[in-house]
Amino acid sequence: MESSRLSRHSTRDPRLGLLERAGLAGMDGWLAFSALGLIACSLFTLYEASGENIAGAPEQYVQRQALYGLVGIIGMIAVSRIDYSRFRELRVGIYTFLCASIFAVFTFGVAARGSTNSLELPFFTFQPAELGKLLLILALAGFVIDGAKRGSEAGRSFRYLALGLVPTGLVLLQDLGTSLVFGAITIAIMVAAGVRWSHLAVIGVALTGFIAVVLVVMPAAGVPVLKEYQQERLTSFLSPSSDIGDAGYQQNQAKVGIGAGGTTGRGDQATQSRFGFVPERHTDFIFAVVAERYGFVGAALVLSLFALLFWRALRLMTLSKNFYGTLVAAGIAAAVIFQVFVNVGMNLGIMPITGIPLPLMSYGGSAIIATFLMIGVLQSIHIESHAAQRSPWID
Amino acid sequence: MRFEPVVPRPKAKRTPVSRRFVVIGAAGLILLGILFFRLWSLQVVTGDRYLAEANQNRTREIRVPAPRGSILDSEGHVLVDNRMSMAMQLDPIELPEKPIERRDLFARVGKVLDRSPEWVGKKVREEIHENPPGSPITVAQDVSDDIVYYLQEHQSEFPEVQVNRIFVRKYPQGLLGAHVLGSVGEVTAEDLEANPDKDLAAGDTLGKTGIEQTYDDELRGAPGLTRLQVDSTGRIVSQLPSTLPDPGDSVRLSIDQDVQQAGETSLQSIGLPGAFVAMDVNSGQVLGLGSNPTFDPAIFTKPLTQKQVDDLYDEDLGAPLFDRAIGGQYPVGSIFKPITALAGLDGGFITPSTVVNDAGTITIADQEFDNAGKQAHGPVDLRRSLEVSSDVYYYLLGADMNGTRQLQDWAGNFGLGRATGIDIPGESEGLVPTPKWLNQAHREEPDYYDPWVIGQNIQFAIGQGYFQASPLQMAVAYSALGNGGNVMKPKLYQQTEDAAGRVKEEAEPEVVSTIPLDPAYRQDIMDGLHDAAQAPDGTSYQVFGGFPVKVAGKTGTAERQPKADQAWYAVLAPYEDPEIAVVVTVEEGGFGADTAAPVALQIMQAYFDKQAKPVSGGGGSVE
């Protein structure tokens, strides 16, 4: 018992194999496979399709994405070796850092693609909100555990919601899409935490009402909450074939590209993505590129890898050695699947344009690294569950 | 709890989690299911439609105009071909919508052309108004090389502007054959609607009048299609398989450049409105056809000013655009007499030897009818009646045939009163007056028309009264007389040749109808006409007396109140076996022998390449 408990913390044990020495022992192979498969798909697609994006530097996106992937994988391994339960102890610090980093964007932020959501760091433009998704999960799950026995049920529901909504609100002021992910994370953790359905129903109604007010009532009353282009982005998917140049046109072009891909794809004949009809082909609309180039076969493969990832994350909810791990796994599973749905839905013309990247696929360092760190936390849950099975008193 | 065996874990703690696990799992599964289904429906179910849309998206098709075929004369001289012109055009798609941006564009373009922004704006509006939607907007044609180079060097400053090579019609012979050749113009919306089966598109050039219109299908050729791959900004990425333009075929006309030149020049030298037609009597091929005053066909290659348009139609200037040879409707005077004579002979009203004592004037039904100048010709038979052009002889004949349809039928036999069917648009039908027609007209408009009286037939007998015909119709009639009775369909078209000069199609002579012409009677008429032209007493002896080829010709002097008399001349040559018929008319030209016959002589000299010797004396008869 003792030895197996030590096994994951000591690499000097002569009985350990190579994987275990590298810190890979006890990892969920399928989970790792899905994440590595997705980043591989991303690199392959960028290699094949983004050559014409930057004149004179056809490899730039691939090289950088590969670097981000590498950093992410190292980060994933590193995080997986930390007992995630430690994060629960650091919840207040994490939460403070989360809010502070998002807040820092207001002061020091730089604009990119229409919204100010990044911090200019040496060598790197960092988007705090990307890492913030993980931080919110780790902190909020911790707060839930804290309050599990305190106060009335309604009070607890309200507290979780409030704790989730503070960073969500802060992000909303910078980037609508990311704030939606924050909201989804909050809801998912509350669901996993066992908050009463009736409370969730009230939140759902309130949310619907809020959206209606922001999108319909306030503009109708002459008080536009969103900027015109934001409003247009959100509603254009409802009437996709509008004029050339507006958001609906671009989204429609992506849809046309995806449809044109057919069953097996168009390869280098993928004119929609090659000739710029599909916008943001290396970031938000990379799925459209995959779908046009490699057809239903390629696009379904990518979706299947996400399904695998989602399934493995869900599975960890039940395997987790403690409830904190269950909540964290729920948050990560929800964050990933929500982003996939919103992004791919946007590509397919059934969701509004929100600027949410496709996890592990869209080009972008912050998102890639942050997502790998999430996978790392999941791996930690997996490793810990194995360890816990062997040393039950740890829980 | 710490010391319990944990596998499986205590149920009490697992229950809510596993239930919530199912909820989150189901939610994710539903979302993924939606994506899969949507993906499948887009790609597998409706993929073909989107593929078509994507393909349409990225290709731009540019029609490359085909050079239009040339128009040649019978010897192969070029009457019309093409020259290249650099046209400064605006892409209608690129035209900004905002008035301020438009004004800015017009100002920039105007600066290059050294024109005001208003001028450019007006031009653009006119072009958009006149041409079908999507046509390139031609701001200026024949742009100088300097401007072309400037625009090429500064292309980035003028993304809306294109300099395109366009084909423009060129007329190496100047004004020659202007009325025959016709003009071309840009396709209009009406053209597109009227010709759904032709491969026409906005910006194409179409024959609008004359030969250009009739043989447009031969001349136009097929435009090429350059298919370009473009990116989302419209930038050209690559060229896709394209088709080259197929140049139009050349059309060779039966027009003889020398004949045409002779007719036009001599008519112009008279300085009065008039027309001529020269025809091959056996084939119906038109050797020359012209109308004076004429115009420069090249003016239609550029946008016309209002003044130019007004001048083309201005009656005071003789309405130069009007083709008198086919569209003019005139009384023809004495050149009609052979038809009257044949009608009389056929109906038994006269014989070739019937003699009438011509006292210079005659009174029929209380009305006096005079010869020209009341000149008395004494006893005249048929042949003499033509030689000296006795009106009295024909007044009596007309009077005798009144109450029958004999004269009207014979006018009809010679193709009068109906269109000849010549292969250029714009001909008139003329008018063969009948009692039925005039009485009907009188009932409808009593103020303008009196009922039919014998005097109408008498006037008709000498080509006067309500009778009207075009020079072309008279040429067809004389051709029928010359060839023994075949009314031919006149044709300018001789053959179609491809770019390499190979003949693709040839004109076939077309007989419209055949006149039951007694060869003996015909010979009597021909003899009379020969005397008229080349016997010392003949009306046109002064003109044709010294011409080395024997001809049969008739002068005509038609009264056209309130205008001065209109001169006519109709001639067949050679007299023994006619090849060519020439009809000339000169409005207000006075006696036929004075103005019309000299023009006909010039044409004959050009045709036979033989000069007439001057003759003196003779010419006892005037008209």
C-alpha cells in the first residue's frame, strides 16, 4: 500500500518503467489520444491550408501552433503530476488571480480582432480569459465543496451563481464568447453539484429573459446594449444570405465551403477556404476548412475526437477519488463541449458568430495551452483515482 | 470512511453525482448529435448544391469579343473591317453607391481624361441608361496611349477603371456604300429580349442597320470566354480553361466598288438628293446602290451628339440617313411607259404598228393632257413613242385601259406595289393605284382624295398620279424586261467566307415571279428604248449617243408638285442581251436627260470600263 502510494511521487523507484519515470504513469490513454489527435489535426490542417495566409511566411501558423502545442503538452504533463486536490486549497488565490488577470486587461489590454481581451507579455500575447476558464473551474468547484453543508439550498445556489457571475460579467465586457463559456462552466458545476432543478430552472428563465432584453427589448426601446456589429453577429445566422461584406455573408460562405466539401472533401480544390471566402480560416473557422478540404469524413473524425474527449472527461466524474474532482471534471467536460458546439455550430450556420475558438484546433497560444492544462487536470484526476483505488485512505 | 474498502465506493455519495453525470453527458451528447446531423445534412445530403455555389463563387467569366467579319465588295475590296480601340470602361459592380464616393471617382477619372466630373457623371448615367444592366460603362473610346499607360501604371488608384481593347468598325473606303453597309451598336435590353436564341450578352456588339443587321449572324462571330479564378476580394488567382473568340465570317457583297463609286460621285456632283441602283438583270445581284446626300458611316462608331443625330434626319439637309434608293417613293414619269406599252400590247389595246398622231396635247373627258412643252411628235408608232417619249400615245392607251385592271396587273407583274425583298431593311412598297383603292381612300378621307376618274389611269400610264415606286423597284422591273420576264429578288449578298477566305455559302438567284412576256413585244420595247438612248432623235441621245456599248434607256421627268420635276433614267445594257440595269433618279433634277442620264452613263462607263464619245446634234426630243 505504502509503496504504491509513493509510486507516483517518486521517480527513483527502480521498479518503475519508462512511462512512469516520465510522469506518464496512470494517465488516461484515450484522453491523451483524443487531445493529441486534435492538435495533430490542427497542425495538419494549418500546414495544408494556411500557407497563403501570410505572404512570405507560409509555415508561420504551423510552426507557432506546434510550439504552443509543445508547451501545452509539457504543461499538461506537469499539471497531471500535481494532485489536483491542491487546487482546492488554493481556491481563494486562484479566484483572486482570475479576477485580477481579467481586470488587468482593462488597464493593460491590447486589442485583437475587434475585442480587447489580451495582455501583451514578452514573447507572447496572453489572453487571461482562456486560462481563466480553467481557473474558474478549479476555484468554483472548491467553493462548492466549501459550502456544501452551509446555508440554505437557495442560498448556496445563489452563492455559486454569484461567484461564477463575477468573472463572467468581467469577461462579458471584453469578449462575449468567452463569457458565455464562463457561464456554461458555472451552470455545469452547479448541475454537477446537485443544485435543485427548480433553481436551475429559475436561472434558465432569467437568462432567457436577459438575452431577450439585450437583443430585442432594449434595441427596440432605443437603448442598444450591444454595438451594432455585435448585434449583427449574434443575429445574422438567422438570415444568413445577406449582403456581401457583413457577418452573415461570411458565415454563409463558411457554410457553403462546408457543404461543398461533400463526403470526402475537395482537397486542394477547396476554393472557399483557399481563396478567402471563408473568414478567419485558421482560427474561428478552422472547422470549415477541415470540412471543405476533407469532407464529412474529416470533419466527423474531428467531432469524434471531441466526443471521445468528452466521454473520457465524463467518465472521470465517476472515477474521481473525491467530489472536488467530479466537479472539476464536469466543468472541464462542459467547457470543452460547449465551446465545440458554439464554434462548430457557428461554422455550420446554426449558431451566432461569437468568436469562441475550437479547442485544440483553432490557432492561438492562450487557448491551446489553457486547454492542454485542462487535460492535465483531468489526467491528474485519473491518476489520483488510480492511486486512490490503491490507497483508499487518502480520500 | 477512510478505512473502508473503496471499490466500489459507498452508494450514498455516488447517487447524486451519477445522476448529474447522466444529465451532463446527455446534454453533451445531444449537442454533438446536433452537430453531426447538421454536418451530415450539409455535406452529404445537400453537398452538391453548395459545391455548385462554391464553384460559381470563385469563377468570373469575361466575354472576349470576337472580331466582327469584314464586308467586301464583289472583287474582294474591303468595305468594312475592324480596328482596335482602347476604351476606358468602368466596372458597374465596382461603381460606388455613395454619392460622395461616386463624385470622387468621377473627379479622378475626369482628371485623367481632362474632363469635368460632371461630364464623366453624365456619360456614366447615359451609358447605364442605354445599355442592359451589367454592361461595362464606356467612359471614353479611342483613349490615347498616354492615358492608357498612365492608367496601367496607376492601376491601384483606379480599381474601378479598366482599359479594354474593343473592336471598332473601320471604313477604308470612306463614305462609300454608307446606306448599304449599315452600322453596329451595343446590344440593348430590347435586342436581348428580341433575340433569345442568339448568344448575346450585355456589352456585345450587334448589327443595327443595313448589311450589318441582315447578316449579323454571319458577321458577328462567337465571343470567347475567359474564365478566371478569383478570391473573395475579386483578385484574379489563376486562369481556368477558356474558349477563344471565334472571329465572324466575312460577307462579300455583289457591290462593284467601281460602279458604286461612279454612282455616288456623279450623283454627288449634281448636288441634289437622288439615288441610283445598278443590278445584274439575270441574277438580281445589286452591283451598286446609293443615295444622296450620304453620311460617314464611321460616325456611328462613336457616341453621337444630338446635333449629329438631328443632322442625319434633317429634311433641309436632305435627310442623309434616308436611303432613297430603296425607301424613296416617287412618281417615276416616263420610265414607266414600257410597262404601259406591254400592258396595252398584251390586252390588245395596241399593236406594235398602231400609229397615233401626236399633236403635243390631247383632251380626254374635258381634260387637257400635254406633252412636255406641248411638243408635237406627229405620227408615232410604239417604237417611236418610246424614242421620242410621246405622252399623248400613252395618254390614249391609259384612257383605253381605264375600267380594266390591265395596267395595274402589269405594274404588279413587274413587281411594283410590293416590296422587292432586298436584303437590307428599310425599303418601301410603293403604290399601284386602283379605282378600288382610291374610292376607298376617298370615302375615308374625302378632303384629300377625289374619287377615281379616267384621268387617274391616264396619269398612271405615264408613271404619274398616285403611282409611286422606289428606284430599286424600277431597277427590278427593268431587269425583268432585260432578262425576258423574270422578276428577280434583288440581293446585295454574294457569299460568306471564313477567316481563311473559304466560301461557306453562296447566294442563289431567286426568281420571285415570271411575267408572261411575248418575246416579240419585248423586242419592240427594247428597240424603242434603244432608239431613245442612241438614235439621234432619242431623248437621251446627247448622253448615250456616243457610248460604245449599245444600250436601251428611257428618260423620265416626273411632276412632283409643289417641287420641281424629278429626273429619272432607266437603262439596260448591252441592248442585244442585257446584263445590267441601272436606274437613277434626281429629286428636282428637271429633265431626265439632263441630270439622271449622265449619272447612269457614268455608272455604265464604270461597269463596261468604256468611255462615251461626245456627240453633237440630234436630240430633237425633250422631256
